[in-house]
Amino acid sequence: MIYLNYAALSPTRIEAEREVLQTLEAFKQFLYSDAGIQWYLTKSTEYRHGVAQLLHVENPATIAFVPNASTAHHFVLSSLEWQPNDVVLTSTHENPSIMRELRRLHSKGVQVHTIALTNPMEFTANVERAITTHHVKALVLSHVSHVDGRILPVKEISAVAKARHLPLIIDGAQAVGHIVVDLGQFNGAVYFFTGHKWCEGPLGTGAVVVTDEFLKLNPIFSKIAKESGKLPATLFEIGTHNIGLIAGLAKACALKHQEGLHSTELEEFRRVAKDRLGRCAGIQFVEWQGLHAPGILTIQGAPGIDHVKLAKDLADKWNIIVKVFTEYPEREAPAIRLSWSATAPKQEVQEALGTISDCFGRS
């Protein structure tokens, strides 16, 4: 199999898998005895520090562990007090699971206003304009588009949100482990990500970074703050978590921090892919006049090409796995997304690119 869908799911690093098993084996010696609870809490604190290093988070206590990005998003949205006529600003490139959560707010009279990702400057200007013309309660944006890897101007948007005292909720699922994420560089109220994509961590892992300012928007959390004098992010950790999986996530993040993100190798793959696929008259690239994450390239065929059938043929006939978008985003679909790892065999990728080009040319 030639796997070109790392943006959906990356294989878990063997070091992270070992960390999961070793941690669970160690926990068996304690379980939920008093000593076990203390061991669990100590290890959890240690793992928060591991994640904090990768994200350049100054205070690890602002990090909570969650099973995935969608769960984090659900918890975050649920913690806000919504009123009829409130508006959420978002983009046309948000993940379907995120959009489903946003649409559930319709029952509370909340409106979702989507803004097209035209180019970074225009997008930022349109966000500012929407804030002045709508009763905006929060902004929900991806850091990196899962559709085609375009990097949203979150630093600029965070400045706009801060000036208006609006919470900015950022989905970092396609960013963490893929591009440099320095949460000290912008003022997002919430940042969340999943471990099983670019971090190469285990399934069922993720984390959310929550500021005190955001937690204080919830009356229950504010009451806790008054009583205890602090607002730990662990308020988002519902129930008992699998400490082994958390250990695996922390290990994967630590490896990314130590070894680097291999951006040069990923970018070279992208350059080679654009060069090879660009020779086919039936292919055009889905991108914008702004920054793109290096591990993703999205392509479209000529009008009339059945992208779903083409992706199925790639899988069934040539064992090449890609991601297909059918109906959204409206301006960029249908399209096929390719995403790769820096460790992917170059010869296999070259062969896959040739096959993909030939398929588009024949369609």
C-alpha cells in the first residue's frame, strides 16, 4: 500500500506504542490505591510538561487531555453561555465534525457565519468586518486547513479577537506536529489538537490548551475560581483517562520536539509532487496566495471528472490511498488531497504520483 493520507491518520510511532504498554504495566502495580492515585497525578503532570514543550506553552497546567479534537471542541462550546442571536464566526474549511457541533447551536438561536478563505489579508479583513456587523460571541477557526493545508493567519485574527474581547477557539489538528506551533505568539483563548495525525501518537488522544480568560466566561468555572483561587484546565478532563494513551501522546510530542518537524523533507515532497502532477493538463492545484503546510497538496481534475470513482480506482487497482472531497468546500470541491510523511519511501511516492497523473489524464 502507498499511503498518502497522513492528514487523516498517521501510523503510531513504535516508541509511543511502547510507552503506552510500559505505562499501563507500571500502573497495574498501583491501580486506584492511594499510591496509584498519586502516581497517576504525578505522571499526568509530567506528560503535560511534555506536550507544553512542543506547543511552547509556558504553563502546563493550562493543558487538559481529551480523547480527540472533536471532544475538545464539544467541551469548549458547551462551556459558553449562548443566547439567541449570538453569532459564531468560522471559515469554509472547517472539519465536518466541527461544523456539526456548530450547527447544533442553531437550537439555541445561534447563527453560524462562514467566511471564505480567499487570501490571508482579505480573510482577516472580512473577519474584522463581520465582527462589526454581527453580534459575534466567538470565533472558531482551524490553524491549518484539512482541505488543502493552507495556513490561516491565526496570529492576526487573534489580535483582532483580543481587541474585541472575543474568544478565539483554534482547531490545531492539522498543525501540531506538522508546522511550528508557538502558542506564546498569539492570544487564542483555546487551542486543541488530536494526537493521531501529524504527532504520530496513539488513537484516542488529544489535548486542549485553555486560558483563564476563557474559563471565566463560564459562571460555574468562575465560581470554582473564587472558591479555590485557580482555574485548572483539568476542568475539561471528564472522568478517568487512559494514562497509557496519555503517556503515548506525550512521548510522540517529545519526539517531535527533539527531532524537529522535518519540514524541509515534507516541503521537498510537495515540490516534487507539484512538479510531477503539474505536467498533466487535467490537473490543477487547490491553494491560495498564502502559506501552506508542507505535508499536504490538493488537486482537482477538469469539470466532469468523477473524483470519487478516481479515488476508489486508485485504492482498488493500485493500492494508493488518498482523501477525496465531494461537496465542500463549495469553491474547492470536488478534489483529492494527498498528504505524506517525511519517512515515506521516495520511490513509492514517485510511482504513485505517476499513476495519479495518468488517471487524471485518462479521465
